Amino acid sequence: MPRRDEHHDAARAAHILWFSELGVGDVALVGGKNASLGEMYRELAAQGVRVPNGFAVTAAAFRHVLDAADAWPRLHRALDGLDTRDVDDLARRAQQAREIVYGAPLPPGLVAEITAAYAQLQAEYGQHVAVAVRSSATAEDLPTASFAGQHETYLNIAGEAKLLDSIRRCFASLFMDRAISYRVDNGFDHFKVLQSVGVMKMVRSDRAASGVTFTLDTETGFRDVVFTTGAYGLGENVVQGTVDPDEFYVFKPTLRQGHRQVLRRKLGGKKIRMVYAAGAGREATRNVPTPKEDRARFCITDDEVLALADAALKIEAHYSRKAGRPTPMDIEWAKDGVDGQLYIVQARPETVASQRPVGQVDEYRLTAQGELRASGRAVGGKIATGKARVITDVAQLHLFQPGEVLVADTTMPDWGTVMKTAAAVVTNRGGRTCHAAIVARELGIPAVVGCDDATTRLRTGDEVTVSCAEGAVGHVYAGALPFTTTRTDLTQLPRPQTHLMVNLGNPDTAFQTAMLPTDGVGLARMEFIVAEHIKVHPMALVHPEKIDDAAVREQIGRLTQGCDRPAEFFVRQLAEGVGTIAAAFYPQPVIVRMSDFKTNEYASLLGGRWFEPKEENPMIGFRGASRYTHPAYAEGFALECAAMKRVRDEMGLTNVKLMIPFCRRVPEAERVLQAMAAQGLGRGVNGLEVYVMCEIPNNVVQIDAFARLFDGFSIGSNDLTQLVLGVDRDSGIVAFDFDERDDGVKAMIRQAIEGARRNGRHAGICGQAPSDHPEMAEFLVELGIDSISVTPDTLLKITREVLAVERRLGRPPRAHPVRQEPS
């Protein structure tokens, strides 16, 4: 075949060009799709990116066909003066235009060239090879126009007659109703847009799987991941969103370092799969039910996910070099069920998530008054409107509709799925550290908790406004009140000397939260991952034989299907949840607290009641470090350790530090550290640092002894206040006495910070106090605390307050810009 750069003029007039002759500069010759396929086939095949071979019937061929048939005047008569708003007229004229193009015969010379090229494909892939015939539109004056999804593709075409007919149909699809409207809406001249057609080896994904891979997270624009979706059968179901696909994330930085691990996955429903039917065109495919056993497993293996990620990185790097800037990519892939190979069948620059502005945040303000319906503690700083949905029993959760305001007495960890779709949350009970408050903060939705009577004062169907933008008290107003938002440019916000970190437990919000100006995660709550993404008590997975309820065993079986053993489900889910948070903030530190459920909370997990004692006051009972080496939970702690070892050693996320909660005594700390070392998590091994929560008075009194065992301290002001003042923070009747600002609590905090500094250990705080009380943040900065970890919704406010204190103390801000996502 001639080299394209030697025969460029000839190529412009050529009717057939092979992928090996094409590149991204040839959009005007063969359209965006064919140019991209040619670029990858020619430039990336040597790097292991597998693209099916094929050829393009060029735009020049299309023009030649219409010239020979003298079709242009008739097309003008059909389309000139068209008003696309007249849908009936559009349909009639578009049909006329398609008939004109389809009725134009292919000249004998062009037929000979196409059949000769087809014979060459048959020689390469076998006499019975089927091909995909794909439209690839071009605009000669506007080479960036892709016209994605506007024109037709014909699959599984075999034989010369069907191939030639499919090419004519692709030519005619330039005048589909939707394509005509697209051109009018975007200002394109119908007669400057030409149609090329790609003919390529058909990938038999009808017998395997297919999907789409992006080189960023499509929800947040986070650029350090490769995000792959896939389902069984042909790819249209995934592309069009008509099937719930499997999802996989791979973390780019550690993949490049050689850590071949899937970061995170989600099993999709995959209820249907698209396969071939008899005939051509759209009628050539049909959807059939996916067998139950196939739905219960992932459509591709981990090795295949990683192979797609490898290919995606190569494609992104290549296109970025060509463009001279980072270029996230949108890539279609297909697995051939005959030869078992993965193929890339399309790639284009991603143009949605990658274009979102970074370094901005919104602040909210009501602009009208309304009737007050309920009040409580404000969580977050946002405002939301929606119809109320009062839930008085868990059996009513299925009635909840996305976008409604969830109103309940309280919320539980297993309500996470509903809460993720809520506009806001309102509860009768709860304080600033309750489940509803913590989850709402991490989801970025407003919540008003502790209202006492919200479920009686609000009614299902009422339109309400939930406002957390008016200070510490949150309000629920009747009606949908107007409000404004103010956007802050984070790139102009200085960074204080005191490190500001965030508290986080929900992996689903990690990528978004990481775009805030933080110094990492000061508290990653393991127990929220267990409650939301595992749902099963770890001991129930180690000893399922102790569960004598068949229904519970069946539920656990459904959750853990696809894993070799039930315990592996716990390790995988926990590792992927923590790994996602660690990847989002990489290489900044992420301090992961080992599980800190209380016995009543553990008992509420699936299978939990068989393994938990009943305690009168679980808040100061069998929790934290006391569980880890106890025979009743040591095997469960071993699973936690296995998951953290996977995150650090196999995933390569060594920015994870581990933290031990509620560690009462020095001998207890020694036993826990020995147990961790036995599980492969020895302090100092592979750079592992182990912190301890400083939340018990004995941690402060014996801080020198604890400092010999741990690398740092994180002050848990919630529990420290509880134990200094003797106030059960879960008891509403004595809540008036719970105050982190009490002089006795502040004296303990001062001793803790001074003791940590005396021993050369990191001192931070991860309790609620600095998020709620500006004077506590000021107090901590004056003491010289190393880090303050706050809820994401208060980070900007605390940043400004800390900067003001540091200015007063003569400390200049750090030169540290808002975090940018590398490609």
C-alpha cells in the first residue's frame, strides 16, 4: 500500500483508504470515526492496542456517487427552505433525501474497489469473516465535527451484496431526521457535510461483552482513574444506557508503578444482552434476557479490566501528545467471543467531564421568607427544595423517590441507598455526630437533625425548603423558596500553615471531595464502608455455620456470590472502599481508623446478632481496640488487616496510615500492634505509620507511654468530651451538658498537643468541635496543632478562620495551590 504522506493529493481523491493509511489529520477525507481508527491502527498496534483492521470508503467516493447520479440539485430541492421545527415536514423531506441518496447507484469502478478491499479483509481474517459497516461523517470546513450517534451502523454483514447495500444505507443515513436537525441546530451546511463509511472486521461481542472506557471519572472529572463500564452482548445497550452495566475503576499512578489491581468495582444488573437477529440494519439485533448466573458475575475478568486500562493509558498518552495538552479519552471496546481477544473499536476525546471548571465552590443564601415548619441542628451549608417523604417504618423506604426530602425519626446505616438520592434529610432525633448528619455531610446534601417533631409537622407530598445556610440552626420552610449561590475561586484561596484535612467515610464522594483544597483525610471511617458497602458482620462471614436463620444465610449468600469464600467478600469490598478514598487524595495522607462500631451497631449488621453481646452502655463498652485481640472478634480484625494490607501492598496506596480507636491502656495497645504485625501490618514496614485516637483521659495522662508505640495522635473531641464531662453523647436528656468548649476538655486537649510535641509525634484533631465552633479552631491553632480535620462542608469556612488566626500570629500562608488532577 502507498504511504499516505507520499501520495496525499491522491489520497484526497481516493475512494478506498485502509486504516493503515489514515490518521487524525484525515477527518476531512474519512470523517472522525475512521480517522481515529486509522490513527490507532497505524500508531498504537505496535504497543499492543488491538484495533480490527478495515478500510474507509471515503468522502470523495460519496461525492463521486452523488455526482454520477446528478443527485445534488434534487437534494437542494428536498432540503432548501426546510424548517426543522415542522416535524412532519422534516420527516417528509428527510425521507425524500434518503431515497435520493440510496437510489444513487454505486459506479462500477467503485464497486470493484470495494469488493477488492473486502476480499483482502477475507484473506486476512478468513473467508467467512463478517464486517461492521459504520458511518463516519465529515465537514470539510469544520474538521472537529464528529456527528456522533447521528448516522447509521450495520453489524454482522457478510457477502458482497449485503456489504454494498449497507454502504448505500450508510450514505443515505446522512439525511436521518435527527442528523438534519443536528446540523441545523449547530449551524452546519448540509452540502458541506459528507459521509464516509468504515468497513472493519466484526468483533463478535454478541458472544462475549462490550462497553465503554473513559480515562477519567465521568461524574467528577477526576483524572487519575480509568473508568470502564461493560455488559454482555453488543455495545449499544451500554452506550445508550438501556442496561445497568458493570463498573470498574483502575488507578493510573499505581498502575504505572506496576500494581495490577482493580481499584473498585460495582456489579450491574445486566438484565438484557443484545445479540444478532436475521436481516440487516437495526432489525439485525435484538435484546434477550441474560441468564441469572451470568448476571451474578462480572462480564469481564480483572485481567481484562487491567488490559483495557493499559490500552486506555496508551491511547490517552498518544492523543495528548498529538494535541499538545492532556486529552482525556472516551473509548469503545468489545470482546470477541470467538477468539477471546479485546478490541478497541472507537476512541474520541472526552468532551463533558473534562471541560468542567475546577477550583470552584458554591455558597448558598435564601432570598425570601417562608412559614417555618421545623427547626433543628444544621448540617452543611446548603439549601435544597423538594417534596417531603415521611418515613415512619423501614418498610416504607421503597416508596421514596429521587429528589424528595427524607423525613424520619432517625436514620440507620442501611438507609444509604435512599439517602444518596435525597435532596435533603430531616430527622426528629440526632446530633451533629449522628448517622444522618455524617452521611449528609459526605453526600453534600443539607440535613436538619434533632427537630423533635418533624415527622408530625411535615406531611408526605408537602413542598418544602431545607436551609442549612443560616448558621448553627437549620430550618425547614413551607414551599419552594428562592435562593442564590455564590461561587468561590479556590485557586485564589491561600493555604494556612496548619494542615487542614477532611473527615470522610463514603467512597462515592471521595473524588469530588478531593478537589477541595485539603491536606488529605484526617479520619476515614471504616465502619461506614462496612455498613454501606458490605452490610454483613465480619464474624458472620468467618463463621456462617453459627447463623441458624435460613433467610439471613440466604441474604449473605446473595451478597457474597462470585467470591471463592464469604470472607473474601469482606476483604475485597473494604479494600476497594478504602482504596478509593486513598486514591482520590493520593499521595496526600489518608488516616484510616480501624472499625469503631459499638456492639449495638455491630448487631444491626446482617448476621450480627449471633456474635454481639447486649450492653447497657455500649458507648463505653466492647468497642475499638478492646475488640481486636479478643477471641470474640480477633478473626474479624484479621479481615480488616487483610484488607488494609491489600490497599497498601497490592494496590500500592502507601499514603494510607492506620489509626487505632478507643485504646484504653498501654498493654492493650501493645497487644493490638503485635496482632497487626502478625497480619503483615508491622509498624514501619513499607513505611506504615500507625496512629492512635486520643479520646480517653488515660491517653492524655499516659501520652509519653503511648508515644513510644504510635507515630501520631488524633484527638477525638467527641469521645474525649464525653469522658471528661461524664456525659453520654447519645443521651438527649443530658445533651445540654455536652460542650467541647468546656475548660476541662480544653485543658486535656492542651496537654495532648504538648505531650505529642514533646515526643516528636504528630498531633491532629478529627472530632466535631472545630467544624462547629470557630473559637475551638482558633484555640487549636494558637496551641500549634499540626492538623485539623473537619467535615467537607465546613472546610472553606475553617480555612478562612485559620488563615485569620495565623495572620494575627504572624504566620505567613503556604504557597500551595488548589489540587489539580493530572491526566
